[in-house]
Amino acid sequence: MTHALTLSSEMMTTLNTRGLPVAALLAVKFAVCVTKWATRRNTRRALKQLQPWQLRDVGLTRDEALTEASRVFWKA
């Protein structure tokens, strides 16, 4: 599983102060948002596939895992 790069507000401020055009800044923000969504979706899909012993390792019950896995990708 890959991990997404998350731009902090500090990084976004740095990007903005370099005189980035508004459209470019919006494109970066959109890309960060879509990447977060894709990561959540993939993580939640993987959570559904975990075996009982793996769920115990991460401290979740099957019900907790299924509840989290059923959440929509745009909700944290």
C-alpha cells in the first residue's frame, strides 16, 4: 500500500508566497484532496480484507473494522 504525501498549511503558504498562479494553487489543493480520498478508499478496502488475527493486532473488532470500512471516502 502506498502512502500519500500530505501538504501542510505551512507548505501551502510557501507555495503561495512564491507567486504561484491561483489556478496552479487550486490544482495543487485539488490533487492533495483527491490523493487523501484515494488513500482513505484504499485503506478502508484493505481493512475489510483483514483476517481476525490481523484485526486483533491493530486492536479492532470485526464490527469496528466493518463500520470504518463502510464509511464514505470523503469523511475522515
